[in-house]
Amino acid sequence: MVLHYYGHSCFSVNINGKHILFDPFISPNELAAGKVDAGAVPADYILLSHGHADHIADCVAIAQRTGAKIICAWEIYEWLGKQGISHVHPMNTGGSWDFGDFRVKCVLAQHSSGLPDGSYGGNPMGFLLFSDAGNFYYSGDTALTLDMQLIPRWAKLNFAVLPIGDNFTMDVHDALAAADMVQVQTVVGVHYDTFGFIKIDHAAAEKTFSSAGKKLVLVPVGGSTSV
Ligand code: NI
Ligand code: MN
């Protein structure tokens, strides 16, 4: 699978020729300026882990432009409906659904989820994504949690996408422990460097993983990697 990184926690994976976009936050991200054009990012599906602005800022505009189907918590589905977005599939933690090109299972994330206007965003979620091309786990914003130990019951993973920036989420050490729990060798790091609170030392982060026999991939904003 090819993973395109658009900065912060925004990335996309191509499966069966479909662009599956996660947590679109591009136009407010200074690190993406001049590297990613939110008005040109392709999407057939948009998955939203939770309602915070740094995960959904460009969601409505990209959904309007592309007609992509949005997959998110029930409460975010209701919020999007009030903004005239009707091509939304509501889910909640524990549930799964087969979208044809891939299957999604929503799993727990230990975080919070308010929407930018103060509306209640429901529970934050992580996603397991299953496809013929492989399986992966995107945890969304989360603390390290023992619930991650359940994930190998459901999925044999090719890779995981985990936050590593600390302050709002796991740091790189907790992300390494999460990689152990979900039994994965390769982690794509997200949710780092975007704001002052979450700036990290890239070389030290990569060494934390390599010292434990695992691989941390830090993709440049606007770049891509094979996973
Ligand atoms: Ni958040
Ligand atoms: Mn966040």
C-alpha cells in the first residue's frame, strides 16, 4: 500500500484505486503550506477519528468538492448533516461495516471529542481497516490504553499509524508500547511538530523504535511511503 502524508494526522491510503483520506487538517497547517493543496487532495472516502478542529478542518470542503463518503461517529454525522453533508456513514466504537473496497472496525481511543462550535462529538475512535491489500490500525488521538491488547484478536496488521507528539496524545515511548500491544513492526508517526506543544526530536524518536527492533516512519509533509 502507498500512504500519502498531508501533515499532522492527515494521510491517505490507496486501496482498489480508491483514495481513503483520514482526518483532513491541511489549510490551517503552516507545515503543509506550499506542499499540500487542500483544494486538490483526492478522496473517495474520508474517515474522521474525532471532532477536534485539527482533524476535521477541511472535511466539509473536501467532501463537497469530491463527494467522498464520510465515515465517523454518530454525533459527527448529525453535525455534518446540519451543514448539508448527507453522504455520511455513521458508526460507533465496537462496530464494523464492509464498504466493498475495505472493511472498517471502530475501536476505542482514550481522548475527547468536541466539535469546533462546541457541539458534542461523541466518543473519539480509532479504526482497523481490512482489505485485500492488507490491514492497518489508525489509533486516532489517544493515550496508551490496555484496550489496544484486544486488537490482535481482530486483525493481523501490516502497519499502524500512531500519534507520537506527546502533550495531547501518546509520546514516542508509549507509541512503541502500543506497537507491541497491537503486534506490529512498522509504525507511521503522526500528530507531531504541528504546534509548539508537540515538537519532537526526529532522530531520537526513530532511535527509540530501532533500538527495540521496530521501525518508525516519519514521512515528510506532502511525501509518501510504501507500507
Ligand atoms: Ni484531538
Ligand atoms: Mn489532535
